[in-house]
Amino acid sequence: MTGFLLAVQFFSVIPVNKELPMTKRHVTMMFSMLPFVGACMGAIMYGVYQLLMHYTNWSSLLIAFLVILTGLILTGGLHLDGFVDMSDAYFSYRDREKRHAILDDPRIGAFGAMSLVIFLAAKVLFFAQLVATDAISIYWFLFIPFLARLGMAYYLVQTPTNKETGLGAFFKSHILMKPFIYTIFGSLLVVAILVGVFTQAWLIVAVFVLFVLGMSRLYRSWTIKHFGGSSGDLYGAFIEGMELMLWILLLLLY
């Protein structure tokens, strides 16, 4: 429970008015519980989706916008901020040290602003198409945020940090690797089987799992090449990008 509350405290805007321990065991459980926090956020988004579908006559585009906005509010824009910072740093085409400085800079640049607009437009438009085709159920609302955060956790444990200080380096140094790996892959197996049983969409579930694990490996290689390793911003960017890609993949496979 402490690990779950830590994940809520660090990765959402939901207030946890309690001082929680940050030992290695608790940090390990925090990241182990992060996918389930994502599923809880997905459940809230599904509730908003159902209310709008049943009690309004609004267009699929407006409904999609409000559902996506709900997700952004729940995270406080934390992951999206990482995506914007990553875009600013990467498209600056500077050396690695300069990219690190851009990642740490709280200001948004031109490349970050353009990436933000394109990303949000893509997320709303693809989600609107899913709304229009009625191809989404509560299981995908739960499974996609769960998988995106589990993929990030897998990326975290297999990727060195790009600097020895900062929150990302602190978290990485406080994770007990063996129990963490067992926990996240055990969770993945159980949740994937449950979603497969309830949806009977075994092919989609299998493609999703393989896609997330494969993209986690590719993202590892890409971030090591261009940033020298992982960081807090790059963790957030992975979650945002993976959620978008999984919604697009659902639209293509459904």
C-alpha cells in the first residue's frame, strides 16, 4: 500500500497528505504499482467517457478532447512535460551536454511547442475516431495506461541514467532489481490473461505486449545514443508516446 501511495503521490495530482518512507523496498514497490495507478487513471477516464456518451449529444471530437484532458489533469501534465522537454532537446541537434541542459530547462522552446501541438492533435483525433467507431471498452481504458507505465518501468531498469544526480538517478539506485522484475512481469502476465479472457481479443493483447516490450528496447537504444541514457523527462516521454501508439494500434487492429 505504501508503494501504491508513493506512485500516486509522485505520478498524479491526487493529494496524498502523508509523509511516506523512501527506502529501497518502498521505491521498488512504487514503480511496481505504477502500472496499476495508470489503470486507475484509465478507469476515471472511462467514467468521464461513459458520462459524456450517455448524457450528452456532443461530437466524438469533443468527447475525445475532454477524455484526453481528464488524463492530462490527473497526471498534472507531468509526462507531457517530459515529452516536450525531450522534443526540445532532440530537435536542437546540439551535443549531448547541451541536450542535457535543455532537458533541465523549465522553459519551452519552438521545437517543444510544435511537438506539443502535433502530439495533442494526434491523440485527440485518433481517439475521436475510436469513439466514433465505438471500438473502445473499459478493458482498453485500463490496459493501455497499465501497459505504457509497465513498459516505462522495463525501460527504467534496463537503461543507465544519463547523469549521477537527479530524481531519475535516485529512483534507479533505489530499485531492488530481482523483486522488481519478478513483480512487473508477474503483473503483466496476470493482467494480460484477464484482459484476453474478458475481451476475447487475444491477438490484440499479444500484439500490445510484444509491441510495448519491443519499443522499450528500441527506446533504450535511442536514448543512450542521443542522450547518454535515461532521465525523468525521458520516462515521462515514453509513457505519453506509448499511450498514443497503443491507441493508434487499437484503431488499426480492431
